[in-house]
Amino acid sequence: MRSEAIGKRNGNGWRIARWGAGAALLMVPAVAMRFTSEVNWGPEDFFVMGAMIALALGAYDLLARMAGNGAYKVASALAVLGAFLLVWINLAVGIIGDERNPANLMHVGVLAILIGGAAAVRLQAGGMARTLFAVAGVQALIATIAVLGGMGADGPIWPRDVLGVTVVLSGIWLLSGALFRHAAR
């Protein structure tokens, strides 16, 4: 009985720390705006980032409750991190060209497969592994279409940028999928 209470308290402590870190992260641009004119956020920027952080932390909390082991928790954290980065990069600077390039809307498909796949497999580890592998494939396919189609070609280095972001995000998706596969065993 006492060990269960300690375990619950410890888990709650981590949850408080995660949400506190999210709030602190949201304060970084507010503090930076005091010291430099290069950071210029309006209320809508804080609202969007706050909503993104809250959704990411809420999604992780949901997935962590489903966890049967540590591999599932780490896989969940990576999947949520990948989704967060995908949305953040697209909103901030865009992956294909700049943030206003309509080709970036293809990345909505990545999120749709991630969310739809997770729902379809009811967050079960084996199904989540297959979902994350599919997400990695779609991420790579979008980069291939963008580069070969010359979408967003606004400079000589843009294919490297698209491919670099794609390698990082696909790596996150693949590692998450591998950990979900391990968790399923």
C-alpha cells in the first residue's frame, strides 16, 4: 500500500515537472522579447504555442497511461516529439520553402496517418509500430515529391533543408516505431 502511494506520488511529480517545463518553455520568447527585437511574438503566437504544448503534453499523458513498459513510454515520447516538431517547423519557417508555401500542407497527411493509425490500432504497441513506420515512409515520400517537383525552390540550398528535416523527422518516427515494436514483445 505504502509503495503504491510512493509510486503514484513519484509519477505525479514527473507529470508536474513536464507541465512546468512546458509552461517555462512558453515563457522563453516572453523573456527574450525583453532583451532583443529579433523575437517579436504577438498574443496569437503565444496562444498557438501554448495550445501545441498542451496538446503534446496531454497526448503523452494519455499514451504514458497505456504504457506496459519503459519502451512504450519512450516510443510515445518520441512520437509526440516528432508530431510537435513537424507542426512547429511548418508553422515557424516551413519545411518546403517558407511557412506560406502550400506544399507544406502535404504534411497534414503525416499527422492524419499518425492520429488515424493510432486510433485504428487502439494505441496497441504492435499497431503503433506499423503506424510509425508508415508515417516515416510518408514523410520521406513528401520530401521526394517536393524535391523532384521543385516545390518551394527559393534558393540553392533548399533541397538540403528539406532532406535534412526529413531525415531527422523520419529518424524520430523510425526509432519510435522500433521501440513500439520492442514494447509489443
